[in-house]
Amino acid sequence: MKNWFVINTKPKKEFQVEKLFTEGGIKIYNPKYMQENKIKAFFPGYEFVYFDFPAQYQLVRYTRGVKRVVGNKGSPTPIPEDVIREIKSREIDGLIELYKYGEEPEIGDEIEVMEGPLKGLRGVFKKELTAKERVLILLNYVTYQGQLIIEKEKLKKVLK
């Protein structure tokens, strides 16, 4: 019977293993995310493979780049389909989106700087700039009003 299972890959072989399984017609799910304009494996060294145990076990286990199929001594441990669906639900355009400080701010939202020397300052999310996920915010601080360019990951949307 086919189920989802977790495989442990050799270091930095996630994309090679994904390609081999895809070419071999075996369903594989390798969650990915973007960091510094580079696509990376969300679970380094681990991927989800949908196969028939025990019929396809040897094929999966001995695919180049696979270290082991995760499980107990007797057999691999199946992963519920709901787990895969939940992880996929967090994807946008095939990449998992992570927001360090909760919900991603949008233009016009009140934000707070969460890191660096300006930590604690509040402002309004003005515009998103493409290079390095930087954003432009308007700061209102006592009698000072100015603009600041800062990394988006250092901001938190202020919930009202």
C-alpha cells in the first residue's frame, strides 16, 4: 500500500535525490524556501517520498543520495497525508513563506522595528523594494518624521 514516508538524504543531496525520484516516476515532496535569493531545502537532509512499502522499499532505500528511510527497526514509519497537505498549504508559488514576527505587513500597515539599533520604533509600511527584501517605512517619532529603508525581516506588523 502506498504511503508517504520520510527519507534521510546524504548532506546537500536533497535536490539530486528529488531529481532522481522525479525522473524515476516516484512522487517526492521536498519543501523549499527562499533565503538571500537562493532556494534551500526547508528540512535539510530530509524529504517526503510516496511509495508502496514493501514493494518499492529497496528501490527507494538504494537510490543514490539516500542515506536511509526513517522508521523503526522493522519498517519505515508512514506519514499522514494531512501532514503533507499542511506543509504545502504554507507555500506561495512553490516556496514556503516564513514570517519571523507573525503576519507579513502590507502597504499602509502600522509596523514596529524588531531588531537592530532602531528596535522599538514604530512607523507605517510605505513601499516594498526588491533588493534584499528591503522596505521603505515612514517613521513618526516625537517631533521627527522621516523615511527609513530597512530589511523586511526585521519588522513586525502591529495588530490592532
